[in-house]
Amino acid sequence: MTAAVPAAGPALPHPRGELSRTVRETLTRPVGAPLPEDATIAAAEADPYGDDLQLALYLCYELHYRGFAGVDAAWEWDPGLLGLRAALERRFLSALRADTGPPRRAEEALAEIVVEPVDGDGPSHFLKEQGQWWQFREYAAQRSLYHLKEADPHAWVIPRLTGRAKAAMVAVEYDEFGAGRADRVHARLFADLMADLGLDTTYGRYVDSAAAPMLTSVNFMSLCGLHRALRGALVGHFAAVETTSSPGSRRLAHGLERVGAGPAAVHFYAEHVEADAVHEQIVRREVVGGLLETEPFLDEDIAFGIDATEWTEARLGHHLLAAWRQGRTSLRTPV
């Protein structure tokens, strides 16, 4: 077997506590170096949504995306590190299941997000009506953790689907990846948005700045993508994103126009207004419907994916608005 070589990805983020420090320091050592024996105990007792556990998980998950500069790619499947990751995941997933409420059917969960509430007051509403330039820049910096890998974790579910669900999922992902054109890949369009806002478009550049709720939102997506057992939850996540994206994108496009953002910034969200309105129908009818047709026992898992996505996004929204309404930054370090 050819020896693995260090990756040429982004720099390792700074630790935010003992767990993330343990993972970070481990990744700088030769593959197979032992982890502290008490690391899994610490994971079981950590704040499931705190900066430390969420960054530790993010570091583990990023090995399955682009890795980190100077980190041996073979760490991706190291048994010791995977054992610690499993402990982190158990703590995180257990908390999410408790906080999203009792199990229910996918039809019920979908029905709640199809129609927007009349009194909506999330970040997109705020940014449309009163968002300032610096707040749009912060929003883009936070969201870059997701949008610069947009559609990647959802692609992991494709080999786990069959029939209608598989065909429809591929069709939507094809659009997300630019329909064969590199300049139309949604992650590229978001990088163009960032450039319009004067932000660094380097992948992983704002991980150190991102708040724990943003890490939580991205980590849930990666968690579901990496586990076949959570394929239903990943489809639920995908359905929630596509169903709620179009109206929020319309508001963000209007807000960006209001503050005089460039055409690339406006285009990213304008593109999602039309594309995601179409995707919503495909995902609900064919991806969710097709999956339930072949694996009806995943009904509650799909609902959990929807509910957990809404819960983590609401938590992120509360964090952003609490900071902005007080005139302070939502980031750990301002941009």
C-alpha cells in the first residue's frame, strides 16, 4: 500500500478546549499515535453544543472532506481517532434527539415547514429589512462553513438510495454541482458572493471565527452523511434545506440589493430562489416519497432530520440576532 501523504488543505483551527486541543494535537503526530485514555470520558461529559465538542467533531469530519495542511490523510480512518469521534457523536446525537422532541411522521414534519409563519423573524428577515453591510459580511463568513462545501455531504447518501429516490437525488445534486459547468457550482457561486463582500474565499478560512451554533449546524449534516444508519435523517435534512431555502434566499437577495452589494452577491441568492423552488417539489415527492416507498421504516428518521435541522438553524438564528440587535459581532473574531 502506498503511504499516505500530508494533505494540502486549510490550516488547522485553534483549539477551544481540551477535547479540540486533543484532536488538533493528535492530527499533528504520526498516524496511529495513541490518544489520551480519558478523552472518551471527557467527550461523554462535555457540553454537546459547546465550542469545544463541536470543534473537535468538525476537525474529525473535515478529514473526510479536504483535510488540513500538513495532516496525514491516513488519519481519516485511524481506529483510535474514530473511537473518540464515536464518543463525540453519541453525546451530540443523544442531545439532539432529546431536544427535537418525541418521534413523529415525516408528513407531519414537512407540513410544518412548507408554509412560512406569518410572524417570521429569523436572520433573513432581519437582513432584508435592516441588515447593515458588516452584518451581511458576518453572515457570509459564518455560512461559508456550509456553502463552500454545499451539496458535498448530501452526495454521500446517493449510494444508499435506490429507484426514484436515487434518481431524483442525483438530479438535484447535478444542479447543485453546476450541471456540468464549474463556474455554476453553488460553492463557487458562494465564493463569488464572498469576494463581492470583500471576504477571503479560501476554504476553511473562517472556521476560527465561526460560532459554536454554526459548527453545530454543519456538523449535523456531516454526521448524517457519514453514517448509513442516518440516511433517513440526511434525506430529512436535505428536504428541510430545499423547502425553506427559496423564500429566505429571496429576502437575502433583496437585502443585498438594498445595501448596494455587487451582482455576484445578489446572484447567489437569486439563483437559489428559482432553483430551490423546483428542488423542493422534487425532494418532497421523489426523494422523500421514493425513500418511504422502499424503506417505510425510515419515516421517523426523516422527520428527525427535518426537526433537527430546524432546531439547529433556529439556535444559530437566535445567536446571530442576539448579537446584531445589541450592535456586537456574532463571530468569535470580527472580519
